[in-house]
Amino acid sequence: MRRETIAVHAGHHRTHHGETSEALFLTSGFVYETAEQAMARFEGEDAGFVYSRYGNPTVAAFEERLALLEGGERAFATSSGMAAMFAAMIAPLKAGDHLLASRALFGSCHHIITQLLPRYGIATSLVDGKDEDEWRAGIRPNTKMLFCESPSNPCLELVDLKFLSHLAHQSNALLVVDNVFATPSLQAPIALGADVVAYSTTKHIDGQGRCLGGAIITTNQLFEDCYQKFLRNTGPSMSPFNAWVMLKGLETLDLRVHRTCDHAEKLAQFLADHQAVTRMMYPHHPSHPQWDLARQQMSRGGTLVAFELADQQTAFSFLNKLKLISISNNLGDAKSLITHPASTTHAKLPLEEMQQLGIGPGTLRLSVGLEHADDLMDDLDQALSP
Ligand SMILES: Cc1ncc(COP(=O)(O)O)c(C=O)c1O
């Protein structure tokens, strides 16, 4: 099946009622015809569900559809994006291992890598994700995992995923990619060599700001060797209701992401040309320092645009003048949302790290929505005018 068909049909196993839309199995448990059947289910000899922490028909439909869309073999849906990121990182690692990551990370991933993992004996270090030499130099004999986010939150820096997957495999390490900003519609890390892809499905996959969720996608082998027991026993599972919302979200994901990219491209150009904007960052804009890589690795530039105003006071007064675009740290919504990372999502980072990431007092991150692009442009224009 082609992508559009997978997005609408994969994972849909109709019940005897013949429903058109996927059924929502809002159940925590399952019953068995006989004690022998219960025993066989637990031994894995009888196919079927045993408990929704392990698996649920609605959640399984979402997982099957997402795995196919992503080009992976197996997906597991989690209760939030961070549950997926944490599981993706910790499940394959043990005390004594080393994880190497790009510095430009979402705040909670940064916290896990720099604060939590070292408490459990997993060494970690950060490199400039744009610099191949730093990645190479960062590899240690015990490096078991490379982790990155591309494009990164909030300044939309890229990591060359093909290069990184070669480096990971030469070093006998796994490559785990947080693909939230790129979305499954614009970038396929597994095709570029990644072993594991992790999502916050709270963002574009829901796409309408309703439910939290996450997912990891990998091969059957890695799932069975590294993840299955960890996920079943620690219990970060997605609720069937949220999975139903996400499943329906996948049906329109490509349409929504591509329409939003149309708007983001126009707004990126508008901001690049505006005299009040000192810097604009958008992966498919020629001014982006990694424009060539962006065009190779991502089919379009994405739904987020970052830009700089003179200072924090100018940024705050601009935010407070916006009428249509809302101030919010969420992203990937049908509604356009904007945030000031230095005082919100990245406020806990030490100043030096913030500077290394290019987050200044005037940096803003715009998550473009599905409103008319001209209405968005008018709103930006009136708020940017003195
Ligand atoms: C790049 C990135 N990774 C991970 C997450 C975590 O996702 P969630 O908020 O669903 O836990 C976010 C969300 O805020 C994100 O932007």
C-alpha cells in the first residue's frame, strides 16, 4: 500500500459490527473462555490481548499504522512523548555504558541525559550536533547509544542522520532519533539508518491540541531484545482513548503537515524580509546554514519557524500585541502558537548552554497552524510594527 492508503486503512481490523471508523476498546482487561485459554494467552501460545498495559486493540491499531507509515516493523505507544524518549534511551542501556547526544535538545531530554542517566551509572556527553568531528571525537569504547533531535527545538538546527547512523553502526551503538519537529510526513529516520525513532504524538500526530501521547518505532528484533520487557513492566502505555484520537490523527497528518508547511514557508520569507527581525531560521530557506542538508534529509522545511527580535523587551511587547497567534509552549497544533524559549521551555538551562544553542533574549519559536496564511502574516505584521 502507498503512504496515503496506509494512513487511512492500516491497523484497522473491523469487528463483526462492520464499523467504518475504528472501534474504541475502552477496556483495561480481557476475559478468557476457559482457564486453559488464559494459561495459553499468558504463555504466548494463543494470540490475543491479556491486559491493556501490554496491549489493547485500539492502541495496537495505532501502533500498526504508525509503524508502517514510519517504515519500521514495530511501534509501541506511550502516555506522553517524554515516556517514549525516556524508554527509548534507558531500556537498551545499563550502568557502565555511555550515551552521546547532540546538545540542541528538548529541555526534558536534556534533563534525562545530563541529570538522570548519570545517577544510574550511565555516562553521558553532549556535542554540537552540526559538527561531525565532535561526534567522532565523542565516541568512547563503551558508547552504546547516539541520540539526537533534528531539526532541534527551538533553533531548528539539523543533524546529518545518514552520517550519524554510519558512525553509530561502526561503533556498535544504536542511533535513536527524536523526530518530533520533522514529523513522519517530512523525514524518515529509519530509511536514513536510525535504529529507533521516538515521537511526542501530542504534537502533529494529534495535531489539534487534545491528548498527550508518544511512541517509539523500531525493528521486531530490537523491540523484543531491548524494549518489550521494559515497556510491559514499567507501564508507560498509551490510553485507548488517546490512541483512538491519534489513530484518526494519522489519517489527516500528511494533509495537515503539508498545508502548514505552505504557510510556514510564506511566513519564513515574510519574517526574513522584515526589518524588525534580526535573524530568521527555517530549514528550507536559503539563509539556513544547513540548507543543503535540509533539502536532502527533509522533504519540506517543517511547521516551525524561529526568529530573533532585538531583545527580550521587544520580544515580549511583540507577543503581547498578537491577536490571532496565541502564546503557548505547545506546538504542532491547528492553531498557531508562539513561545519565548529563554523564559519558558529552555529557562532552566544554564546561560552558557543557552548561548551555545543560539537561544537569545529575543528568540521566538512560532508553531504555524492551519489558519489562512495572510491572516497570520497580518497578525505578525501588526505586532511587529512599532
Ligand atoms: C522535540 C520534543 N521532544 C519531546 C517532547 C516531549 O513530548 P510530551 O510533551 O508529549 O511529553 C517535546 C514536547 O514538548 C518536544 O518538543
